[in-house]
Amino acid sequence: MTLHKSKILNALTLISASLLATGALSSCIKDEPLNAEADIERVSLVVPNPEQVFFQITDSAQNVISTDSVVTFHVRSSVDLTALAPRLTLTKGATCVPENGSTQDFSKGPVTYTVTSQDGRWKRRYFIEVRHQTVTVTDTIRYDFEHFELLSVNGQFYAWHNLLPDGTLGNDWASGNPGYDLSRQVTDTPLDYPTAPLADGYEGYGVKLTTKDTGTFGSWKGMPLAAGNLFIGNFDVAQALRDAMAATRFGKPFDKRPVKYTGYYKYKAGAHYQDKQKRIIEGKVDQGSIYAVFYRNHDANGNPIMLQGDNVLSSPDIVAVAQVPDIYGASEWTYFEIPFKYLQEIDPEILANRGYSLTVVFSSSIDGAIFQGAIGSELCVDKVRVICESQQ
């Protein structure tokens, strides 16, 4: 994957341009370098009657996070997938094959788009897919952490997939691993990242979340530690160093009424709780965090809403919350069963049109979002379930 190379080259281009503006570079440099990025920034599906195709009109376009290579559109079951023409917003000067805006057949699975940078040196492959939205027919949503893969950016780290009702794999899970990758130590292996597979889970594989020291780079950026986390949503690594709270975006559309949150965990707190300045706070003990949030994903004017790190537990758009209390220590697998506490009533019509989203969240340090916690704190989770109201 050449993403990091193109981003570095682009950064060097910006530095060179700045030096040129101050006269620091020789006047013999006359031509601006060609762009070295090969990214899709946005994808739109323009159709004559979007309300007949999408559950929400805003679902017709998506911004593409820099680390993503799969873009998925969910449409109503009656939509013909054989002749759709995505329109792509590419980085400056980039081109793609197949041609931008050309009609493609999505009925047989994802269509591969190869993007070439303006300077011709870099290529990146994307997979755009259009799926008929499957109605959730089961009352129990299962999260067993058996499906994961290695991604290569600067180093290698793990990413997880959810199992869809039709037996294929989705991309609902995200973690902060791409952010930690920016500060990784050269000796880090994939299992050294904050979020990693756990071979001896409660049943099969689980997931292990560990609070890690981010080293010199992290301290310099005011982010001295990285809590291990895993959540339904996405992580925008391009935002990670500018606005860490905005980098974590929680939730995916959900069409059932959740009533109970269950699973198993183990927890061990690290030795010394530290604040953002790396000062040890005597007497304070770290704790883990496990919760689920169900919320409205559009406002009254139809604008999309996605909860972020600074409001995932406080937004007025939250409809229900299930949160495991007091995760301080558990050396053996410990069962939890928490009911969803409803703060608002559900509108059946909004629910039918996927106007609510659900996230489930796990973190090895409850204050990890503000870069406080104990290095070495470890949360293991497995066999998680969201039990929903039965349909009559």
C-alpha cells in the first residue's frame, strides 16, 4: 500500500513551496511539482429518484477516509444494481480506471477502481460496492471477533470485519491502530499494537486492548499514550493529529430496537495512572470501558449526524445507552448483562428507514480519549451480543 509514500511526498511538496515563497530555494525552480497523491476523496451515486434508492438522501454520497480502500453503498432491495455510475472526487490531477462517471455493473460484487497520481508514480486500488440492504431478521446481533486481517501502512496492524446476515464480511469495526501507526516503534509487531487478536478468547478468538506508550512522537504531539480500542464506526487517521476527538466517528445505521448488551471480559489495570503531561497521579487506578449507544443519525432538517469522541456519551441525539460499570479488575472471564436505558422514544418510521445508528465500544483506559490512563492496562473481550426486541 503506497498511501504513506504519497502523503509524505505531498508534505515535502508543501514544505518546498513554503521555502520557495520565502526565497529559500533557488530561483531556478520554475515549475510546481506534480501531485503525488492517488486518492479518492468522495464518491457519489447520482440517480433520478434518490428517495426510491436510498433510505436517507444523504446516503447517496460518502467522503472517503484516507485509510479506507472499500466504499460501500446500501440501497433498497428493489434497486437494479446492473447500471450505476459513481462519480468520484479525486486528488488533484489524478485519473482512474474505469473512467470516472462510467456506468458499471455492481450486481456481481465490488468494482475495482485503480487511481493513478498526477505524477504517474503512484497507484492505489479501491473497491466500490453497492449492496441491497439486508433487513435484520435475528433478534440477537453477535460479535465474536473471528474475522480480522493484517493491513500494511507504515507498519502492519490488525483490522476486524463483522459477519453480515448473508455470510459475507462487512467493515463496521474500527480502532485507533492507524493512529498509533504514526508513532510506532520500529520493533513493533502487529501484536504490539494497542488492538490485537487474542488467540485464547472465551470461545475461539477474542480481542485484546492494551494501553501503549506512544514514545517521543506522541509526547511531542501531546498524546503520550494510546488506549487499545475497538468500536463500530470509523477512524479518520488524517484527523488524528489535528483533532483526536473528531478522528473517532461512532456508529452505523441499525434497524432494530436494542434492549440488552451482553458479553465477557477480563481486565488488568496498569501500574501507574498518568495524566496528559505524563505525571503520575498517586492513588488513582485505571479502569476499562465497555458500552453501547443507540442514537438518531439525522437531525430535523435531514442533515447527517455521527457521534464523535467528545459527545458519544453526551449528545442530545442519544436515544439509549448500555454501559458496564466499574471495570477495575477481573483476572478470569467475567460475564456482563446490561439493559439499554432509554432516554427517548423510538419513532417506528424513522427506524424502518435506518434513521438510527448503533455503536458498541471497548477501551483499555476509560480516559484514553483524553490521553490519560495507565501504560499496560489490558482489556480482553469476547462473545459480545446486542439483544433486540422481537418483531411480532
